[in-house]
Amino acid sequence: MGKYWFTLKPDTFLWIKHGKGLVYNAGNSRQQLFDLSEKTDAICLDLQAVENLYSVELTENDMQDAEIRTWTDAVLNMDAGYLTDAIKGMQKPVSLKPILKVQDGVEYYVWKHKRNIGGDIINHLHELTFYINGSNYGNNEYYKQCLFPLFSTCHLDIDTIRLCILNSRNPFLSKINFAGNFFDYTAPQQLMDVVEEFRIPGSVHILLQDFALHADKLKNFRWPECIRFNIIVDHGIDGQLPPLQDSPFPVSVTAIVADRNEYEALAGLMEKMPVYRDASFIPIYNGRNMDFFKDNVFADPEDLANIHLNRREIFMHQILNTSNFGKLTVIPDGTVYANVNRPPLGTVKDTVYSLIYKEFTEGTSWFRVRNTHPCTECLYQWLCPSPSNYETVTGYSNLCHYNPSIL
């Protein structure tokens, strides 16, 4: 009687929970959701055992079993595995199950810190955001969800900003954001000179109301080549939109919407205007629009069926928060956060090293992953995006319509 080796490929992930299973091929993003039976459950458990090298032996009778054959054919058809003859004397196929291996974990940096050799932890800082001042049109709730200027009477001193950037420099620091009313800042040209000095790509995030009031001043500044402006448009806009296509720097537009009516109104206003018509729309939670979020933000079956993640991205979801990791935010009073919805790490008077080390060892932002109920019960636990600010401000543990037990 013939025997066969059924082997999953190294880019294939297999998860089983609560009588259901999911095969995901990270090489081509194809997936197969299935109900477990006694037979397929036994095969999957053997495949998941690390010592079996992602292979299981099947007999001729197994291959003639309709239930097993249907399942193996589905996996083969999505190019997630292969079938070979188990010839006597020949070694079984070797395939390495995708398992996360962390080389430089928190313990590694604690060990280095105790020996005063942990300076390279700063290389994990990739993005800085400075809320340079407040805006009369700012919103202290919206900024907890996206880059949106605050309503504040404080401002960050230019020397403080420069020193913070200077002490944060590393090969992986690739973006600096400045949020607020740039034209009312105490030293706007000096701020641009700092951007020019360090030559790190920078973005100024400013509300359209503030930008429109000062658009005639653009010619008065020396603009570094690596600066761009992001104009934030919200429902408070009244009247004509100022033209943006002739700005002396690249310009993008972000539109903030809290319901379908706001979306349609802004989209209609901007659709025929250069730059505006390419706007990115960001939903905002205002405490009264959960139905809007459930319809437009929460994951649905189509979203889950169209996930496109490679092997490395799945591993990243298991160990760090891809939305928060590598980012620090400084608000106008000098307080520093890894995420503004979490307790602060310190102030700009602290060393950048101490702030990052604190987030590594005590923080709850950079390493916030889907390791709590109900996500731990779901087959899509590591395929869904990392927990976001939306989950924090809405009070929902996941932005998903599903009860994992009935997926």
C-alpha cells in the first residue's frame, strides 16, 4: 500500500481553534478557512508538532478518504503545501514551520543597560512628532486618534525641539512631524532651518483654517527640500477652499469625517479641485457615531478574505504594535508619550535613551499586541492589524464584527 508525505511550505501558517482551522499562505496571500473534523484535526495537530518538520505521513486509504482528500486538495490548490511519495529508505521532506524567534528582546536590552552598553536601543526610534503649539481650531479628543492639532496655549521652544532631534539621531530616524499652527509658532523659520540642518524628511500638519489665514506668507520663508505640508480639513470648513497646487512644497490633504453626511459634503467640495481631490479620508470617533464606525471601520468578511501579509509582517504582529512601534510624541507642555492614550514616559528634559528604555521595559504602547480576549480566541489573531487608537477611544477591545467561536 502506497504512503505519502504531506508537507506544508515554510511560508504557510496553520492555526486551529475551537473546531475550526485556517491555512494562510504568506507567499501568495491565499487562505483557506475550514471546519475541523476528527480526521483533519489529527492531521493538523501532527503538522503543528515542531518535531514533525511540518510533514505528516498519509496512507493510500487516507488519500482515498473524501474528507481528507478534500482538505489536502484545497491546501495544494492554494500552493501552501506539496505531496510526495514516501519511498522506503528516503528521508522525509524537511520544512520549517514559521515560528517567531526574537534575538534582541527586552531582556537583551535590560542586560546591556545594566552594563552601561545599551545605547543602540535608540536605533528603534523611527519617527518623532512635535505638537509645536496649539490652534484655536484644535481638538483635544481628535488628537488621540490621529495627527490633529491641539487646543493649547503652550508651545515648544525651538532649542528644545532641536536638542531633542539632535539626541534622537540614528540611521533609522526617517520622519519628523510638526503639528499645530505653524504660522503662529514663535520661531517658524528657525524650525525650517532645523529641518534643513538635519535633513530628515519633515511634515507640517496644519488645519486648513490656519493655513488659509496665512497662505499669503508662504513666499516669506526659506523652505527646505525635505519638508511637506499636510493640510487637515474637517467639517468646520465654511466657504471656498484656497488653492494648494502652487505651494512651494509638496502638499497632501487629510479630511476628517465623523459620519456619512460629512464625508459626502467634503468629498463633493473637494472632488474638482487639484490636490484636494486626492485627499485621504480618516474616520473620527466623537462618542456618538458608533454605528458609522461599525459600518465603515470594523472588519467584515471581505476584509478578512483580502488580507495581504508576508511572513515577516505576521511575525511583527506577534511581537510589536506596527502602528506605535518606534514613535515618540511630544506635546506643547513638553510631555513625551509613546502613544498619547497611554501614561507619559517623561518629559523633553529626560534623555531620549531613558524614554525609549522605559517604553521597552515598562511601556504599554510599542509592544501592545492582540494577546487578550477575544482576539486570543480568533483564527485571525495575527493577521488583523495591531490594536489602534480607535480601540482605546471607543472602549472596544477589537474593531471586528465577529464572535471567534462562530467564524
